[in-house]
Amino acid sequence: MVNEDLASLVARVVSETPAFDMHTHLYAPEMGSLLLCGADAALNFHYLVSESFRVHHMPYRKFWALSKAQRAEVVWNALFRDTSPVSEAASGVIEMARAMGCDTDRLTLTALRETLSDVPTAEYISRIMNLANVTHIVMTNDPFDDQETAFWQAMDTMDKRFLASLRIDRLMNQYSTVAPVLAGKGYDVDPSLSGRSIAELRRFLEDCADAVHPVYVAFSAADDLTYPEETGPRGRILREVVLPFCRERGIPLSLMIGARRRVNPALHDAGDSVVQADVRPVESLCADYPDNRFLVSMLARENQHALVVAARKFHNLMPFGCWWFVNTDTLVEEITRMRLELLGPTFVAQHSDARVLEHLIYKWQRARRVLTRVLVDKYQSLQDSGWPVTEEVVRRDVERLFSGNFKQFVGWA
Ligand code: RAT
Ligand code: ZN
């Protein structure tokens, strides 16, 4: 039987402890339309879009030809009018609507539109961040997105709660297509990485980092990440450009492994899937580059155990978050238990992956509920064995899981 006092102590501390959201797709408000918020954006979230097709069966082309507001209506009707919103993403809408003050016993799309704002004023952002109890938001900054880089020169003057991460998927996974783009920007590179290419790619990363001051560099991969990687340009770019750059700048490399892109391209962003990958390349990278630090999240449930074991072997490896398809109540609980049992509180418990500002609310409420459940259990066993579990102890552990481990790992002051 769980001791009631302990349960409420842990729940209170977990809800009071601010989170540092180390991976999102949100942007500083100064970056204009890149920061999404409001009901229509929330209903156009690709997690909901893909679920809605299972109900409305609309031809893809017809769906994408609709306006954003019309698509929101189609998704609303499919997932909230014609179906009970029990899925993770759909119930998240109800949870955030409630937190924002909507009457959820008769929620309508109109009411949701009236309650959520699609203009992210500083005050609105503060309200959402307070509700989610999030202090910092790490953006995903793509150096090949012109809409985004147009704002990079002004990054230093933007809302300080938003921090950058340099997302180099295109450099790593589609080098042949970005080489001409880089050449057009004045970098002396070619698709075969000959001549000055390596030095120039390094100069490119230095320029990006000088502009945005990333807390880490990141890229995602499917199950094709091997190490050492001899085929294609990625292995060389990793060894000769990215790893030395990260090492010398003192910033970690974040690897997001297991995303199989565009399995159904007609679904756009909603068409990506999951694949089980190999954890050995992660171990080899950690072993061969002890002076580099690696943040790693894996998408397949099947990879979680081996990743946690790898983190026991390599202290330059920091498992983070429960990403995308494993960010469900059941799997977050399983993964968090596994991590606590094998690593103690030395990992990054969660990130939101929010794409719409208001997502912060439900994603963090859920992360807090699951962590509370797991910690109550663990502390109860300790207490039953006579170990004192005080508020101070709980606070210290939760603070590490929600922000301290990440800040320390990235060297963020
Ligand atoms: O979870 C998501 O929203 C995905 O679409 C991806 O963006 C993923 O999180 C990623 O960062 O690649
Ligand atoms: Zn993401």
C-alpha cells in the first residue's frame, strides 16, 4: 500500500519543479509565423492529422487542398465529434483546453478557437510557460531553412527563454543536395568532399554557431547509422567535421535514432514512421570519442533497454526524453522505470517535442503525472527499507531529471 503522505509530497514537488524543455519545434516570438499557437495550429498537429485519416478517409490531395482552418475542422469532426478522443494526442487537446479554462463538458471547436490565441504575445507565452512550468525552450534550428535563417542575425536580441540547437539533418543525410546550396553561399565545397570541402564545412558550422549559439548540435537517422561509416559522405562529415567541431566548441551532439522518414509521403510530416536501429554505433562513438558528449534518444521501444545499458558503460552518453511514438503514457512509464532502475536519476526524463505553443501544457502535465507515479513507487520501496525520503531528497532528484542533468551535460550556465 502506498503511503498517502509520500504520494502527495512527490506529486507536489514534481509539479513545482520547473522543466528545461530541451527539444521542441517552437521558435522565439521574434521569428514571426514560425512560432505556432492557437486552435487551428493545434488541430493541424501532424500526430492528429494522421489519426484523423483513420476516421474520415478523405483523399490526401483533397485534404491538403483545404485551408488550415478547414483542415482543423475536418480533424475536429473526425477525432472529437465522431470519435472519443482517447488517443494520446487527442486527449492532449482536451487536457490543454481544460487548463486554458475551456468547459470541457461541452467543448466545441469554436470555444477552443476563442480560448486559445493564435497571436503569441509575450504575455500569452508567459501564461503558457507558467502553466507548463517550463523555464527554457530549446528550438530546432535548421541552417538550410531560408525562412528561419532570415532571422538568425537578430538571434542575440530575441526572447532569452528560447535557446537554439543546430539541426543538421540535411547536411548529414542529404549532403549531395546541400553541397550546391553551400557553394552558392560562398563555401568552397563539392559533392565528393574533395579539396577544401572539409575545412569549408567546418567554417560553415562555425558561422552557424556564431549566429545562434546552439546548446547542442543534432541530427536524426533511421536504422542506417553505422560506425565507422565508410559508404557515402556522412561518415566523413561526422568524423572530420561535426565531432571535432562539437569537441572544440564544448557542445554535445544529439542523435535522434529510429525515424524512418516519409513512409507515406502523401501524409507529409505525418507520414514518418519508426524503425528499430542498432545501439552499437552509439557505443562505438562514445568509446572512440571520449572527449565528445552524446545526447541520445531512440524512437523504437525495442531499443530502449540497450540504450540504457550503453549509458551505464559510457558516461559521455546522456539518454534523453521519450520521443514521438514512445511518448505515450504506457511507454513513458516503462522507459522511465527502466532508466531509474538501471541509471538512477542521471538521465533527462523528458522533452516535449512541442510544435504548437500550447502543447507545452499537456505534454508536461503528462510527463509530470508519469514521473510522479514511478517515483512514488521507487521512494516507497526505499522508505520501506528504512531509507529516509525527505522533501529535500525528492526535490534534488526531480530537479536533476527535469533540468539539472541536461544543464550540466551541455555546460549551460
Ligand atoms: O515528433 C515530431 O514532431 C516529429 O515530427 C519530428 O519532428 C521529430 O520530433 C524530430 O525532431 O525529428
Ligand atoms: Zn522533434
